[in-house]
Amino acid sequence: MVETTKILKIALIAFVFGGFLIVYYFFNPSFHFFPSCPIYYTTGFYCPGCGSQRAVHLLLHGNILGALRFNPLMVLSIPLVVYGLAITLSNWIFGTRYRFMLFYSKLFIYGYFGLAVLYWVLRNIPGYPFNLLAPHG
């Protein structure tokens, strides 16, 4: 029974993650049904996540430099997110309690939040070199 539960959990994760990869691989967010950023739509300012959908699409096609042009913060954050997600999913599947201690550090949390806010402000400054942080293809 326990093994069946683990297999079902792994299958669910593979299904969801595989579906995500298939959608972002085959459909370019610039031309298809993906929602636009509500912050950019209402204010005209780029949020820290603007360009992430197109960056994911480009990463899945092996275009790292193109992805960096759309959202460098997201691209550079992927290793941390993947590692943290892997630990979380592993804990869920196997019933363990491992932790990525960096995510429990106040210094890291406040520092990363501060970095995101700084990135948000800098990418909206309309001059060189700050305009390089705005999503463009």
C-alpha cells in the first residue's frame, strides 16, 4: 500500500510537471493564450516576474541568453527553486523531513526580497544600463 502511494505521488508530479513542460515548449507565450502581467497591464511598469513565461519557453529550447534578456532574476533563481522544490517533493513522497536551511534564514529571506524589490525598481528606470533589465526580445 505504501509503495502504491509513492508511485501515485511520483506519477502525479510527473504528469503535472510534464504538462507544464509540454505547454511551455510547444506554445510561445508571446503569441498564444497565456495571461499578461496584471501589474504591467494596469500600471505600465514591469514587475519582477515580467518576462518569466517567455524566459521559461526559451530555456526549454536551450536559449539561455534569450531567457536572460527577458528575466535575468528568474533565470538565475532557478537552481534555488528547483533544489527547494526537489526537497519538498522528496519529503512529500517519502515522508522525510529534510530542509534546505537557506530558506529558513531570515537574512536570506529579507535579502532576496530586497533584491527582488531593487530589481523591480531598477528594471523600470528608462535609461542605460537599467533598460537592459526590462524584458525585451
